[in-house]
Amino acid sequence: MKVLVTGGCGYIGSHTIVDLINNGFDVVSVDSNIRSTTQLLDGVEKITGKKIRNYKVDLCNLEDTHAVFHENRDIVGVIHFAALKTVPESVADPLFYFHNNLASLVNILKCVKEFNIPNLVFSSSCSVYGNATELPVVETSPLLEAQSPYARTKQMGEQMIRDYSKVNDTQSILLRYFNPVGAHPSGLIGELPIGRPDNLVPFITQTAIGKLPKLTVFGHDYDTRDGSCIRDYIHVMDIANAHTKALQYLLAKKNKDNCEVFNLGTGNGVTVLEAIKAFEKISGVKLNYELGPRRPGDVIAIYANNTKAKEELGWVASTGIEDMMRTAWQWEVALRDRVLSN
Ligand SMILES: NC(=O)c1ccc[n+]([C@@H]2O[C@H](COP(=O)([O-])OP(=O)(O)OC[C@H]3O[C@@H](n4cnc5c(N)ncnc54)[C@H](O)[C@@H]3O)[C@@H](O)[C@H]2O)c1
């Protein structure tokens, strides 16, 4: 069974391809490489022994997107990762985000409709909950004001798929990721931000290895146990496996609705300072960090109730924070060693 993965050259897409292949699926990828290279796909090939075809196509271009679907009429589903994801960048340039993340989704939906693709899985985010007033958030928690244009593209993306699903045959799942971190245990793939990272964990590992001089913790006066933001960090391979399980669930027609939503988090809130401590413990490296001002677009605290994904999808988040940090660090060290040996 063949699956079309958009954004397959990116962080979560590449790890998901590994899990899909390990579970017997064939995969083709579409990625414009606006935020990636094909390096992670090379790693995927080393891990799985399978060559992955990537179409270098901007999904905002309908004609090119259509051509990919035309060539792959036999796919059983689309997993749509491709999007821009940097919160501060979206605050600075909202139109860039609205265009890239939403025009691409409209084109995906047009092609899914035209080619009668039965299943769609969409990368959503816990950012759809805004500054949630009750924690942990459940799938039925209200979606409050989006804190950034990026988050708004996820709220709008979800709504577009929900409206589409009401009048079309496609079965959809919206997966709300909390904070994916870590890397495949092989050290062959991991998070590979182009330029300066925006997410905490690559910032930590790049600082520890000396690529970046210092980490700034954005905000230390929030109403949390140590003043820093609280997030629900989740290992990327656990996130990856949820996509395989979501697709299998749809293929087995176990879904209760045309469009279902699942939280993907561990259920544990970890502060930024606790994450730093966990990193220092597993790596033995003292991190150079400072406490800085709050950053626009950040929510204060968020963590998941993941009961629905456990019960319906049979999914478990099996990796703890220290192993998340350990695999992220192994990946950063492997990247450095590869550069040194070239
Ligand atoms: N990483 C996180 O912390 C996180 C959290 C919640 C949700 N998400 C969502 O998960 C998805 C994957 O995130 P990721 O961390 O793997 O990001 P990533 O940047 O590593 O991967 C996204 C990929 O999509 C590609 N892309 C972007 N726009 C495209 C377009 N118009 N056409 C074709 N390709 C395009 C990029 O080149 C990149 O390779 C995104 O939708 C993101 O918003 C990520």
C-alpha cells in the first residue's frame, strides 16, 4: 500500500517514513525543500534500505501538485506535513504563512477530491488551543485565540478539512502534536533546521556542541513552577508511529466520524528549565544559557490529555524526557562527526 507523504524531507516527515516502511507501506514524498534538503531522505534510505522518491514540488502550485497525484493514483492516503512552522517568522510575515500553509492545503484537498483518495492525515498542533485555561487539554477543549499567524494556519487548516470532510468521502484525521523532539536512535536522521533553530531542543544541542554561543530562555516570570514556559515534549518516533496507527485505523474503517482529532503528547508538562536540566544530566555538558524576555507568540503552558489516542488508536508515547534528550544529543554529535570526517 502506497502513501503520499508531503514534507517528507523534513523532521517529522522523514521519521514517519521510517515507521511507515517498517510497517509495510510504500512511500513517495513531495517536498519543495523550502526548509530542507534531501539529506534526511538519504538517512531514511540507510535505515530502511529503501529508495524514496521525492518530487521537488511546491504544493502551492496546483499544476505541479496535480501531476504528482496523477502519477500516483494508487495511493491509499496522504499524510500532509508540508508547512512553514516558525512562530516568530509568522508573526513578522503573516501573509507568507497564510499563503504557504493554506494555499498548499487547498491544492492537496482539490487533488484528494479529484483522485478520490480515501484517507488524509493532517499535521496540526497544540498551538490551536491558544492559551488554554484548563490543563491538560482534551480534544474537545475550546480553541482559544491563536497566539500567532502560524497557529492560526493550523486552526484554519483544521476547519478547512472539517468542512471539506462534511461533503466528501475522504476520511480525515487531524493530529495535534505537542512538542516533538529527539531523533531516530540510529543517529542517521534527526531535526535539521536550516539556519538558526527556533525550537528549544536543537537550540540546546547546537549550543552545547558550540555551533551557537548561548541559549536564551524566553520568559522566566510566567506563572509556572519555575517561571519558564511549560511544554509537553514528545519523542519524534512516538509521533511518527501515531501516523502509521492513524492510517491503519482509517484503513480498517474504525473511525467514528469523517474527520477525527487526536492529541499527541505524553501528558507530562515539562518546563524549559527542567528540559535544560534533563539535557545537562544525560550529556554531562553544562549549558551556556541566560534568562531573557518573553517572546511574542508563545503560549504559557500546555500539555495533553492523550487518552483518546491511546484508547482509539492503540498508541502509546513510550519515550521519556531523558531518552528524548539523549537521542537529540546523539544526532547532534553524529552531525559534527560526519562534518569532521569529510
Ligand atoms: N516540529 C514541531 O515542533 C511541530 C509541532 C506541531 C506541529 N508541527 C507541524 O508538523 C509538520 C511537520 O513539521 P516539521 O517539524 O517536520 O517541519 P520541517 O520544516 O522539518 O518539515 C516541513 C517540510 O515541508 C516542506 N514544505 C513547506 N512548505 C512546502 C510547500 N509549500 N510545498 C512543499 N513542501 C513544503 C519543507 O521544505 C520541509 O521539508 C508541519 O506541518 C508543522 O507545522 C510541527
